[in-house]
Amino acid sequence: MLRYLTGGESHGKCMLTILDGMPSGLRIDKSIIDEELARRMVGYGRGKRMRIESDRVEILSGLRKARTIGSPIAMMIKNIDQSIDRLPVVLEPRPGHADLAGAMKYDLKDIRDCLERASARETVARVGVGAVAKILLSEFGIRVASHVTIIGSVESKARGLGLSQIIAVAERSPVRCADPKASRAMCEAIDRATESGDTLGGVFEVVIKGVPPGLGSYSQWDRRIDADLARAIMSIQAIKGVSFGIGFESARRMGSMVHDEIFYDKAKGFYRKTNNAGGIEGGMTNGEDIIIQAVMKPISTLRKPLASVNIKTKRGVKATVERSDACAVPAAGVIGEAVAAIEIANAMIGKFGGDSIGEMKRNYKGYLAQISKF
């Protein structure tokens, strides 16, 4: 099974991760990882930090001649801004951030010690792991993409798009939105928020195509694939909600308008004409595209800060102001792809086993043959 840990601080020397459990024999193209890291850095509304950094991965272990050898894969992404020991003391916690609760939990007298690790800079390591997971999934024809559907009060009308459409249109948008008209309106909304010293959140959607039926299980609560995916998405900084398929809309509909009817064709087997379930039923993938929506709150660092309390003097003050983004929803979508890819890769390894990619493919091929006869 896949497992990984990340390490590093926002303004420390680097961000690190160790990925364990990847089968041997998988060719890893470093440029693919770098491309994913670059996608995380872009997006209208990103702050000055993204103009400073130039994220590139250095693979320290786990490969020989660009192929996995079954041992842990260690990756490092260096920070260009390594000013951690020169940064000023922070005593004014930001509402909405980990600042106050983190300082209290770890008995920290300088909030800097908390925010350096709580920062979303940590996600650069997870995007690196997610890139490796995507490489594994591509061996089985599984692809992952995302697009932004809401920023502030602006909502995209581009719903129900196929993965190829999302990639073709959204990746050309400055906010990674597949609706060009909404994309322009989102940029204008971000401009207004920036001018007023405020921030904006939104919603992104992750689409995973080519996943076979049967990943996950109904047999135990902790083996349900939607629970794994929801936990992974919720672990991204500033994410406040996750849904699958039509999500909360299902609460307003009759059952006959929610559940996806089942059909059969001799050539393609069982299939659905709708995908309200988002590709998951009973804690298992059902063969349809997995569709996940995630809600991201506005960034908690405001240039016109909210009221706070100095943790040393206990006097009322304005919250500290750190270098930050006005909107990070487009980047959050890329991170969402990464953590979702990790969970699907883990489920694939769990179901099909194998210490090498060749063994895993043989097992996968046998499973496809089995379900084709069902």
C-alpha cells in the first residue's frame, strides 16, 4: 500500500517527501513531475511568492536509470526563499488560520513557528507525490483533471464536461475555468477583491476517468473509497466541504431523479446514461467517471486585516499580514488532482497487488477478463 510523509517549512531550505509502496519497474519522467509543480504555481490571484519560487523536483532515492526499484522514493523541492530564521516574530493570529489554535496546542510563543508548517506551501510535496501516482495510473489508462466552477459569486456554466474538454479549455484559462465568459468574470472579481484588500474562495471539480468498478469496499467503514477521497481532499489547506456527483443537490430531489439507471449492451456491458452518483456507489467505484467537488474558503490573510488579540499583551489588535494570495482556487484544483490520484493509485495497488508493475498489470488484466464475463 502507498504511504507518504512530507516535511519542511514554508521559508525553510526545502519541502521533502518520502513515498513508499510504489511497485518496481515504473518509468518516472522527472519532467512530468516538474510540469505538475508548475501547474500548481499558476492561477489568477496568486501572490508574490509564486513569482519568487521556481519549483523543480530532485529525486534522491528509489530510482535507477529512471525506473522505480521498489524502495522508498525520496523527493526534494528546494525553496528559493529560505528566510525562516530572519523573519519577524508573529504575535497577532489571523482569524481563519491555524495561528491561534496551533500556538496554543504546541505552546509556541511565536506564531511563526506554527504558520511556517501550516502554510499551503506544504502542498508542493503532495503534488510531487501525486505526479508519481498519475504516472502509475496512466499505465492503466486512468486520467485525472480538474477545473474551477465557482469563484466568489461567479459560477461557470460548463458542467458535465468530459475530461478531454476540461483539459483543452480549462488549462488555457487564467483561473482554470472551462467557461470562457465566467473565466473573465472571475478574473474581474479577483481584481476587485485585491483592490479592496480582500480574498475570494470558490469551488473546483476533480474528474477521474478510466477507473474500473470495484475499488474500495462496502465491507468496512474504513475501506470505502469515497471516504478515502473525501479525507484526502479535506486535508488540503482551506478546504471546507467535499461532495460527489450531484452532491448536496441530491437532498432536494426525489429518489427517482437521483439514482443512475442501469443498462446493458452486449458490446460494452453494464453502463449508465447519467452519473449523479459521481462514479461511486456503496463505497466502491462503479466504472463511471469519479466526480468530486470541493469548496475552498477565502484565504485567511487579508491586506485589510480583521480584529485579533496579541497573544503576549492580550490587547486587541489587527491580525498579522503575511505575503499571500488573493485567490488560490485554481491551484487548489491541481492539489485536489494530486491527492485524489494518490488515493486511486493506493486503491489500485491494494486491489491488484504486485511488487512490480508487470505483476500488477497481469492481475489487472485478469480482473478485467473476469468482470467482462459477469
